[in-house]
Amino acid sequence: MTTSARLQPGDPAPSFTLPDQNGNEVSLADYRGRRVIVYFYPAAMTPGCTKQACDFRDDLAQFNEAGLDVIGISPDKPAKLKKFEERDEITFPLLSDPDKGVLTEYGAFGEKMMYGKTVTGVIRSTFVVDAEGRIEVAQYNVRATGHVAKLRRDLKL
């Protein structure tokens, strides 16, 4: 398997409807008229993914004040995402994509290098979708630690 096509600024953001940590359906269309950060991460409750989610949680008010919402998406089932939300007091939607369809549409699933080996898996990626549903920012292979601070700088927040 090879990496799916990567999105570029100006591309239409692939639409999605996925269950969140509470089993509620959440759609990208729900955010039309607002900017939204959609980030993809490999696995809830792992050290790097926890650090990244907690960084988004800690900076959520600053993002919200700038008109940005945050959504996290992983292949985890809603029950695991609920445990993650409760354990780490995550305050934004965590969506479940176990068949990896949305991950693939965003180019966030495919071949990547891990410890010097080529593996297939989730490519840690972050997108900013503008109010009209277009990709404003597309970042692939981001680091779990320090990424949120860099995103804030990139967005001049």
C-alpha cells in the first residue's frame, strides 16, 4: 500500500460524518461558516498522542477566540476515545474512523518511516479547514510534541 494523495491549500476538504467519543455523529458540514482544525493521530492514550491532545486542550480557548474549533480523528473505537476524554479531560470532539476511510481521503494513512523501517499506518497530520470548506493549511508528518505551539505561531495566534 502506498500513501494516498496529499491535500494542498485550496483543495476542497473531504466531507465526513463519524461517531465521536459519545457515539454522536459529527460532520465536517456542522462546522460550515467557521474555521476548524482537523488533526489525525495514531492511537488514543499513547504518550505522543496524549501530549498532542493535551496541548490542543490547553490551547483550545485561544483557538476558539480566533474562530477555530478543533476535532481529533483516530482509528480508535468510540469507547476508547471516551476513556481518553475522561482520563485526560479532553474538551473537544474525538472522532472514530476504524475503517480509515477519512484518514485515507485526507492522505493521513499510508506508508511512513518508523524507526528506520517502512510501515503502513496513520500519518500524524493537521489541517485547517476554512469557513467555506476548503483546505487552508495542510501539514503532514507533524511531531506530537511542540506541534500545537508551532501551529499557533503559523496561524499568528
